[in-house]
Amino acid sequence: MARAVHDHDSADGLVPLERARETVLSQIHPLPPIELPLTDAYGCVAATDITAAIDLPEFASSGMDGFAVRAADVAGAAVGSPVELKVVGRAMIGHRPDATVGMGEAVAIATGAPIPSGADAVVPIENAETTADGELVRLFEAVGAARHVRPQGEDVPAGTVLVPAGKRLGAPELGLLANAGVPHPLVHPRPRVIVFSTGDELVAPTETPSFGQVRDANAYTLFGALREVGAIPVLAGIVHDDPEALKEAVFSYEIQADAFVSSGGVSVGERDVVKAAFFKHGDIAFSKVAMQPGMPQGFGFIEGKPFFGLPGNPVSVFVSFEMFVRPATLKMMGRGRLGRPEVTAVLTHDVSGPRDKTVFVRVELVRDSEAWRATPTGGRGSNLISTIARANGLAVLPPGVGTASAGERVSVVLFRATED
């Protein structure tokens, strides 16, 4: 059963935002680790230290086209007095050398090819000249031991940690693990998150709404946000305002789900289908969080799977996702850093909100020669989804502030790169 968010700090029952976040995140745990193929493990977090069982590279190789030799044999070589050695074979990339190097001998070698036994240096081809029959080579350069040789284990010696526990596997990590022969790393998998939209007024984006109906934007906002964070979203469709229908829909996905997210139905009206479906069973706790937008929130567990009940207004959905669902999803994936980057920016216009809440203002963040500048992208209404599309950050007014004037510095949570 979910631990309710009922530790109110105000007479009107509002829960401070940070306390609400902590209550949610304290009940979220990383998904059990599994071994995944490298292509599926991309973006996942290593569950344990992944260690190299072999040296990388596994063999010493040549850094030049030329001749593999014993350094002692060419110690006196110079342009005016070349050293002549017998060519006893070749070493080609991708193949074992077809000869070893003894005293007075050399092996023709290609860049990247294994160094043959007996050799300890390479003379570049531009400092060599073979006889017409190819049986002898004259070398015009003295080279020391290990010259132009890439040693075994130069990149990663055996026993080295390739990827530490808790690190996300990106493109370089996939390449490194492939090179080290680790095709199935142990990782925390991506959570499969089932997304529901609730409301009799909703229709699919492919349909033409009747008067009073609206196309469902929330499901696609959540789909994109979940994909961005690395989860696997599954759109479960629109559930109308029928508690039994919602329960049936949720439980039909229970086996394949790692978490659920719904939008709508968590307020204090007669159409609050999420409350009607789950509140009496104690599965979901509902609270009023001291934040704008996004005050009504629901959180709990369905058959041990986290359930996030978000408000129905599009901007409230986005901000609620950023504050609760995104960090929870990252924690399920084993990520250590759960927050977005924040910068301090100068407001270009006045902004305001309720003094008793944390207020999030949608802003476009731009860097000039002096500072970051934050320009509000629209009104305070929670239905104005275009204000999110034009923004790249959320300016934060902490409780007790209420108003910030143009020219003041505020903290801005950056939710996408400024060049996007």
C-alpha cells in the first residue's frame, strides 16, 4: 500500500512540493537487473561493475606499414650504411603471422597486424628497400625496442573496470563492451510504462471532436516525455468516466507493466474516475501539492507497480511529469542523478503566482554575452499546451515569493537543450 502524502504544512491541506517528491521517490526502487543484448542495453544503467576479462587489444600490433625486426639487429642502421636482413614472411591484419623473427631476419607487416614472435620493433616502409627478388630488405633507420609497436593491453588491461555500476551505457560504452567481448551486460532495464487518459470529453487525435469534445493531447505528451527519459511507453487509450472500466483497463495491463501513468480524474469533483476506482481500496493516495500548475496528485501501487495519477490539464500534466514521474522513472532505471540541470537567469518580464505554492513559469531561455535571459512564453493557464512547446525551461518561484519582476534573477529548470 502506498504511503500517503498527508503531512500538511498549511491550514488548507497543501503538501510542500519537496515533501511530496520525497514521499514518492522513497517508495521507488530500481528494477531488478537482467542481462540484455548490447543493442537493447543502450541507455540502460550498469547494475554492477563490468570488468574486462581480457587485455585490450589482445595482442601487440604494428602502428606502421613496414618490417617487424629485432631492435638489436638494426642498432647500427643509417641512410649511408643500411642493415640487410632476410625477409622470412608476412604479417597481415586479421591473420596470424606466417613466420617468426630470428637473428638477422625481418617480417613484412601491415598497420594493425600482429607483431610476430621474436620481433620487438617495426621499421617504417619508407625507411626500407627490398631487393628485386623480395628475399632481402635493406633498412636505413635504427629503431629502439617497442618503436611503432602498439602493446597488448595498451587500451585496457585485463581486470580493469570497463563500466562502473550506476553508469548509463551510451555509444562509447557499447563499443567498449563489444570490443571486450561482453555481449550481454547486466543492467537495470527500461521500465514499460502504461499510459491512460481519462475523460468523457476526450477523442483520439485521428477523430473530429463533436462540440465540447477535445482531442487527447496528454497521452502524446506523456509518450514523448517517457521516450525521452528512456522508458518504454505504451499508449493504452482513452478510458471514459467509468471507475469499473478504468480498473478493468489497468488490470488488463498489469502483467506487462512496470508502472502506470494516468491523466485526469484526480481532483475533487464528481467525475474523478481515478479516485472512484482506487481510493476506497487504499491503493492510491491523493493529495493537494503546493505547486502551480499541478496541484492535485495521486500516487500508489497497483499489484506492486507504481501508479501516478496526474491532473487532466495539459500543462499540469507536463509539469507534474517533470516533478514526479521523470525522477521516479530514472530511479527505476538505476540512475543516480534524478534532477534536470538548472541555471540562474534574468527575467525579461514580470511573473507572478500564488505565494503559498511553488510556481513554475514556462520560459524560453536564451544566452547572451552577459547572462541567461528567461522570457515567459505565455499566460498562466494550464490548458495552454503551446506555451510548453515554445519553452525550454521552467522558471521557479519558491513558496513565499509570489511575484518576480523583470530584471530579477530566478532559477530555471532546463527541460531541453537551448539549441532545440
